[in-house]
Amino acid sequence: MSRLVKALLVIACAIIITAALLCAAVMVLFAQWVP
């Protein structure tokens, strides 16, 4: 059970980090496109 919880926490953290990186990349792209 704890292994499953740990795996879910790791997956959730990976998804959150990936989403944050994607948001940062989109913001940088918008900053470059908009003068």
C-alpha cells in the first residue's frame, strides 16, 4: 500500500513539475512573440 502511495506521489510530482515547465516555456514564448 505504501509503495502504491509513494508511486502515486512521485507521478503527481512529475506531472506538476512537467506542467510548471510547460507553463514557463509558454510564458517565455509569449514574451518573445509579444513586443
